[in-house]
Amino acid sequence: MNPRWRQWLFIGLAAAVLVAAVFLPLLRRSVKRSARLQVQSEEQARRELLHPTIVNSSEPRVKTSLFWASPEQDGALAAVSVQMPLSNDPVLRAKQVLDTLLAGPVDADLRTLPPDAALLEFYLLPDGTGVADFSDPMATSLPSGIESEQMAVDSIARTLEANVPQVQRLKILIHGQEAETLAGHVDLTGTFVVNTKGAVASAAVAPEMLTPTSAPGKLSQPERKP
């Protein structure tokens, strides 16, 4: 091979390697970003299919209090007030506020519920017990731990307390079935008090699942029917 052509070949190969080194990482990041956007779009479509937010433009806009994690105090909840159309029907109203709670706050770090969880159905029994049936990710995607599980239940209970006074107690189902715990700690076999007089509903922790560092005296057991 002609030395001149060999030199040009080496230069061409070196240029190709340099271009690949520069653009391949950019291409890889672009592909990953596109994949994330596709997953997010698919997840959003799935959420809208499972539980479309029930909004009627003729319904009056009401000041609504939603409870997410406090940005100022770890392990605490904070009320966020929003104006949104709410039905006068307590079942539809509960679905509206819980769907909005599941959608999450502007700051995703303040979420109390898994982003891929969905409200499948909500029922209101004659005795004032609200039955909230959530999809599997409510249990499988929620970080296991007393604090995270308690905050999840408390955020649901306090949001219902603030906006749907007809709900006196809360029963949580996972995919239509009663679960023993939420994600390993919070006992779901009973019901949780939704105190319409302003008391905070505390999630219950199964006694056998308490860790040595837990404070059992601060956690109330759920109501159980005889």
C-alpha cells in the first residue's frame, strides 16, 4: 500500500474513533431520555385509563386541602390548598381529591404515595366507612417502613377528613382484596378513624412488626369490628 494512502487511512480511522467517542455518549443519553419519556407517557396514559379525574366544568371550584409531606419538617404532613371543581356527591368528591393526591405535588420529593399507584374504586358504606381500593403499586412501590407507610395512610385520611366530611372511617384495599399490611408494617385489617373534628388519624403498626427503635405508644391500633 502506498505510504501516503496508509497515512490517510490512519488519519481517517483516528477521526472516526474521535467522532464516535464524542457522539456515542450523546446518542446514548438521547436514547435513554427518549425511553424515559416514553415510559412516562405510557404510565400517564395507564393512570388516566385506570382512574380518569372526574371533572365537570359546571361544578363549583372549591378550596381543597391536600396533605403531602412537609417541606420543613421530616416525617410530618402539610396541607396544600388548591382550587378545583368538586362534586357534591361524597363518593365522586372522594375520588376527585384522592386522584389529585395520587397525582402528587409540584415537588415530587414531597410525595406520600407511589407515583404509579392508582385509585381503582371508592365506596361509601352507610355507617360512614369509606373503602378506598388501590392498585398493587400502592403496596409494592411504597418504601417499606413505619414512617413512610404511616405518612401514606395519614395523607389519605387527612385529605378525606378535610374535604369529605361524610367519611368517618377509612378502609384500604389492595386490588380489591384485604391485605394484612401496607408494605410490611401498617396493619390494614381494620379501619382507620377519620376524625371530622380535626384529630389526626394515625396509621397502625402490627405489634409483631415493631422494631426495637419504634415507639408503640405513639401508634394507635385500627378499629376492629367484633
